[in-house]
Amino acid sequence: MAASEIDHADWAAYLLAGADERREVQAITKQIDALPIDDAYAIQAALLELMLGRGDTLAGAKLGLTSAAKQEQMGVDEPVYGWVPAASVLPATGDVALDGLIHPRVEPELVFRLGSDLAGPGVTVADVFDATAEIVGGIEVIDSRYEAFSFTLPDVIADNTSAARVAIGTDGIAPGEADLTTLGCVFEIDGAVTGTATGAALLGDPAACVAMLANHLGKHGQKLEAGWIVMAGAATDARPLGVGTVATARYSHLGSVTVQGV
Ligand code: OOG
Ligand code: MG
């Protein structure tokens, strides 16, 4: 199939069916000759439209693959951008019901809560600080819809960057209250440390990641909106979440966040 013939709505429905029916689907790039990045984002947009069409709303946006740890784990060496549907935000208990997921993994996230809009192009780190109400810790549950959690760059973009669930901490700081590049995270699975990182693991500066996302959206006439949460990407590799698995991200300045598979 030629790139120009890619049916974005059709591939979006294909991915959503995998998520709904809780089954892995074959990567799109295994089925067509080429999936240009613009088409991959168009599939992602069509997927979001399907979710919003059945009553979900948008809670925010996310970056992925912004750390060396994640890029090496997934074998993809470029950052990606996706959406955070409101239905994916977990209750404060941190319970993650596994019956709705395929092969979930957990990873720590720095989460920016926006107090005002951020519209690219030209968004700087200073603009991100001005627009941020608070920064909190989080844990993202990712759940690639693809077989064996394996994909290429355009595949993972089409699949809304594996977004599935997110738990958000309650101990926030105002921007400027702590240096985000040295802010530390210890990630634990069932009490054992699996990864440690500082904010600088995210392309040198988590706020620069948020600026990149705002500038990416600006190219498509979109913006980050006041009230949204924005995930900067995981600073350690992701770990499987099974029934009974307890994952904790302990942050300096931001307290801890715990989720458990149920
Ligand atoms: C893609 C999503 C990556 C992150 O924080 O790096 C991501 C994946 O690893 O499946 O959310
Ligand atoms: Mg993530």
C-alpha cells in the first residue's frame, strides 16, 4: 500500500479494537511498506477522536522515550508525543485493574500540572515554568497494543505512545521550588529498587521536554491547555505489572506514589 493510501481511521479502529478486546495486534509496519511519521500522528489523532467520541475527555498530554533508559529498553531512539484521556487517570488508591489491560508495565513520571495554556512555536523552559501550577510525581502504566510489546517509532506513535493508565501524586512543588534536573527518583517493585534517576535523565531537563511537546503541538495548530497534566517521560526502564505487584516511585521533594496490580 502506498503511504498516501493509508486509512488513518481504519488503523485507529484496529488499535482500539485490540485495546477493547484486550489482545495484542500485529505492528502496522509489519503490514504496510512504510508508515511516515505524519501518518502515524494522523492515526493517533483518529484514535483520540474515537475515544472522545465515546464520551472520554482529554486530561492532558505526554512525552515518551525522552530518556536513554527508555530508548535503550524499547530500541527506539527518538522522543514521542501522545494524549492522556481522562478515563486513564487512576483513583487515589492506586489500584490498577488488570482485567482491562494486555501486558501492562509501570514506570515513574514527572507530571506538570498546567495553570495556563502553552502554545508553540517558540515555547522556552521559562515559558513552561510560567505556565506550570505545580510539579508532582507519578507512575504511568503503559500497555502497548502490539505483539510482544514490540514496535518501531511510527507504530508506537500511532498507538498513542502505549498510554494506558496514570497515577498522580499529591505532594506537589511550585516550579522553581526545587531544581528539576537534580530531583531524584527511586523506583521499586515489591520493595526492591529496579532503577534510580534524576530529572536530568529526561533529555537534560524535564521542563525542556514539556517545551518540546508544546512546540510539536504548535506545528499542528494545537496547544497544551490550562488544567492539563503533562508527563515528561520515564527516567528509568519500565517493569511488568502483574496481579499483586506493588510499584512505588519515591521522589525527592515530591513524596511517593504507589500502584498495585489487582
Ligand atoms: C512507549 C511509551 C514511552 C515513556 O515514558 O518513555 C513512555 C513505550 O515504552 O511503550 O511513556
Ligand atoms: Mg511514560
